Amino acid sequence: MPRHSYPPPHGTHQQLQYSLPPEHSGSGRPRDESLDHSSWRRDEQQSSDARIRVEPSRSAAGGQCNAKQLNNRISDASGTEELLTLFAAHSTGLDHIHAGNLWNKLGKQNIERRHEEQLEQLVRRTLDLVSSCEARTLSNIAHGVAKCRLPASVDPSGWSSEHHSQLHQWQLWLSLERGEDGQQYLLPDSQRQLCRDAMVANLARPSGLQRSVAAALTSVQHGFEEECLEPLTGYSLDLAIPSTRIAIEVDGPFHFLLPDGRGVRRPNGPTLLKRRLLAAAGWRVISVPFFEWDALPTASERQTYLERAVALSE
């Protein structure tokens, strides 16, 4: 039978030993084929059980714990101090799931200014793990960070122009759709202006498709503007009728996803977000998809198309 060296007393970190008698050495299988293999498997199971039994003791004495135990500790933590203490003790072994759970719990706690330094450390550690996060974990992290109200920790000055633009869109959503509840999460005015300026600087030039629509609109609608900068949002409107607050967006191929199984092309995320934020700012948005426009061969048909679209929006 195999001989075991059983675990040392609690508080030590010596590895569990497993030794075999001489007849089992070398190839790892018994030379005596008549040996009862069931007893060998039973002994291996006992060895495994011994490892499992000592793990919680080592965890309790030495402060170390595995991933599952750390998740349990985070779930059982009763306040900000305990959560931040857990982070400080296990920061190097923290994974994306732990980070999501920590932020989810911290978002429900009372955060004070004295916690900011540790929270900033958690932000930096979380950024290292973001690439491993799934949508639900990212949602927990974003919600927790927002609830902790850490505007002092956000410095967009070193970000790319694209990052500034995306942050500006999020700030628009807070201010236009979240009302008073969203105001508390807005960046300081100087940082918001920095983000808005980045989006305005990245405005695209008019396309041939847009010029074609503008030419047709000239025959049916007076007083419209091309590439109109919308002051509240910073968006550029392809064509706008300010007197009635109608925005005409000329949507080329890059505004759509690839066709689905039925051949339907749906607007992509940035396009839908722009329409939604413009609507929240008080504009009625008309979309002119490229595939509908290209299907109208004559000038008369295109003019009729625009007349109907504008009439339905007024």
C-alpha cells in the first residue's frame, strides 16, 4: 500500500508528500499486475481529500486563499474598509472577476475622501484586467466606479482623440437622458470641454452621397444648412433645417452592420447613439440610407422621397 506523509500542523506551508514503495517506482505503474488497483485509487482519493482539508486552515492562518475563497470573502465583506483591505492583501492575485465583484460591492458602500488613494490603486489594477472582462463584468465595474464618484481620479488629458470623443458621448448621455441623477457623475467643465473639442475636431468631410442628397433637397426645401454644428452636443448634422429642428443624416455603408440572414442592414452602434442623443437634444432625425437613395434612379423620385420624409417629421 502507498505510504503518506500527512499534513503538518496548521500554520505551516510544507507541501503534502506522496511516496511509493519500491515496486511502484520508475514507470509509475505497478510491476505486480495482481495488485488491487482499486486500493491504489482509494489511497489517491484520500490524499486528495487531505489536501482539501488542510487548505482552509492554511488560508485562515496565513491569509492566503484561492480564487473561489477570495470571491467568497468579497461577497461576505461588510463595508468599505474590509473590501479595500482584501484588495490590498490580494492585489497581485486579483483577476477580472474579483475586480468586478469588488467594484459591485464598493458601489453600494459609503465612500469617503480618505478612501480615494486606495480606490485609485484599484482603478489602476482594474485597467490591467479590462481586456479579460466580459460585458457583465465591465458593467459591474463601470457602475461601481460611477457610484464611488471618483472624478478627481479621471484625467482625460493623456487620452487619444477617440477616447475623448467617446467620453464626451457618455457625458452627453448623462446630461441629456439621466437628468438630475446624471449630473453628479459629470466631469468638471474644463475636462468636458476638452472632450467636446476632440469630437468637433474629428468631424468628417461631406461625401459624394451627401452632396447628392443636398442637391435634391435644394429643389424641395429652403433654409437648410449643410454640415451644421449642433451647439449642445457637438455633433455635425449632415443637413439641418434649424427652423423646425429637423436633422437629415445621410448614412453611407459605414453607418450599418453587414446584412443579416434576411439581407437586412441595421444601423451600427455609433449611428444609433448619435440619433438617440440628437433626439434627446430636441431634434427630429431623418435617416437617408445609401441603399434606399441608390435605388431611386431619377431626380424626380429623389425629390419626392425627401418631400415625404420631411413632411412626416414636421
